[in-house]
Amino acid sequence: MCTTGAHRSRHRKFAFALLAVGFLAGECNSADQDSSTLPMPHFRYETDWLKLPAGLAMGEVVAVAVDRKDHVWVLHRYRTVKDRNPADVAPPITEFDNTGKYLRGFGGPGNGYEWPASEHSIAVTDQGDIWVGGNNRDEAHGDDMLLVFDSNSRFVRQFGQRGASEGNFDEKNFHAPGDIFIDERANEVYVADGYVNQRVVVLDKSNGQFKRMWGAFGTAPPRERPTSLPQAQVNEQGSETATIFKGLHAVERARDGFVYVSDRGNERIQAFTPTGTYVGQVSVNRSLPSALTASGITFSKDRAQRYLFVADWGNGMIVVIDRKALKTVGTIGKQGAAPGEFTGPHLIDTDSKGVIYVAEVQGRRLQRLIPAARKQRR
């Protein structure tokens, strides 16, 4: 059985933790774990569906977010386009409808805020606000902030300051945060602050005030940043023993309240209650060549969100996981440039129809996976 966190004094938290034990049952940690009994979902693939205005180019495509209208927001590193005049490069934030039609673009350095040196993550609220983060890790000039723009592309506020991080217990700044998730029901924002720090941070969505945080296995993150992070270890029972995050990259909350994070350097997904009680984990492609596996994560759009999709950045594929059992269902694709193949799959998202959008950094494209009927055997 997956390990649970410490007992809580409040009955509600205790009951939620007990529910978690039953919900995320089974040994979740072995690289040779049994496969899930869920059927493997099937997709068809589209790679050239975005319709940029003639002459415009995109750089490294790092993140995607789908809003409540199924409009697709793409964040790219415009400074990585080296062979064009600046006027021929798309703005870093671009909006498309669900057919791929370009609607608008904005972003980049401006008055009143500090634009990231290395664009990394994007999230969109139900009200249309756009949250953006970067992952430059320079100590003096790090992307230690999040920016918010309104639905009319106007700057609203900045949380944190460039190069101001004071570590894992800083309640004002981040340090190259990985991913952002907007929890509309609880009016909260989850931040995977894990490129340098080792923590999940939860903010008040309205004012950006710090609310809570936790580290791997629901413990407190280390007071001092370690100078190096050891390789993950698995004990004789097949349980993952790495006690701190190593490249915490993405965070998502499911409809039933469980929070999932991708711990990329430790090649695993960990699951928690919203207050940070640890409830289970599953390894991701630990036997494959690249040790940088679990990157972006998203859920299927069925009511129970049975599937958890994980982008394996280093090995160029999508891993399909049974979300409730925390067991691997199968994988999609391999490294390559053809449809259904991936080059640097990074952050991902799903629309209301179950279409999965994959931002490919090195591939410099946004591929989409459209649900398809299972092929009939002849």
C-alpha cells in the first residue's frame, strides 16, 4: 500500500487522508510495477495545425494552457529565433482558437514589471487573467517572480522580484518556478517551485499572499538548499527513498482534490491532498536512458479523470498512468519529428473535448493528440 502522511488533528483532514489511502492503493513505486487494467487510449496526431500570420516565426515552444473557451495559449521563447528580424517573430504569449486560428499575441519586456529571462510556464484563469513564469536560475538575475496580465493583455501585478529569492522558506519570492496551476474552486494558485528550491507553494489567487507549502513526501523542504542532489534510490521493497524533490517541474489538481506533481530528476509522480499530505507515487520510465523524465502533466476529461498523462521530456514520449491506482497503462510515441513522435515534450494541457496539447521545446511546435476510436482487429 502507498504510504500516507502524518495524522492531522482536524477530522476533515484525517478523513481525506483515509480516503486517499483507499483511493491510491497498491504498490506504486517499483520500476517493474504491474500495469494498470485500464485500456490504452488512442489518438490521432496533428503537428502543423497552428496558423500563424504569414512571416511570423516561433522559437522554443515551452508551455500551453487551454482556457474555458477552449482557446489555446502558447508561450514560446521568442529570443531563441535567431534568423529573423524582431518584427517577424511572434510575441511570446500567443492566443489561438481551437481550429488553430491566430487571435492575438503580446508580452515581452515592458514598463512596471520584470519579464522573465527564460520563459517557462503559463496558466489562464476563468476570468481571463494570464499568469506567466520563467526559469532562469542565475542567482543575481533569476526569474524569481510570477507575472499576471488581464484579459485585455494589460499588466496587473507581479509576485516576487528578479534575483531576490532567499530559498525554500521565502514567502515573497520563488526561484525559477516550474509550473503554475489555477484552482478556481478554492481561489488558490499552486506553484511548482522546484528548479532550484524543492517545494510546492500555494498562494491566494486574489492577492498572491503565501498560504502554505510542502516538500517531497509532504515533509518540510530543506532549510538550506543542498549544493548537489543525489540520485534517487529504491529500497528492497521497491519504495522510492529520495526525500527531497529534484527538479520539481509540474503541478495539477484533479477534480476530486488530489494534487499531483512531477519530480523530474527523481523520475516520479507524487500525489498529495490539497494540504500537502503525501498519499502515493509512481515512477516514470526509470529504466530508460534519460534520467529527466516526468515533465508536464495533465488529466483526461472524463468525469473521473481516470488517466494521468505525463510528458517524458528526456525520452521523447507521453506516459499514460492510471490516476487512481498510480500504475502505468502504456506509452505514446518516441523521439522524432513525425506526428505522434516528440522532441522535448515539456508542459501539456487538455481541452474540454479531451484533446491533449503538447509543447515541444526542441521541436518548436505544439502538437495535439485528438481522441480516436480504438482500431478494430481484422
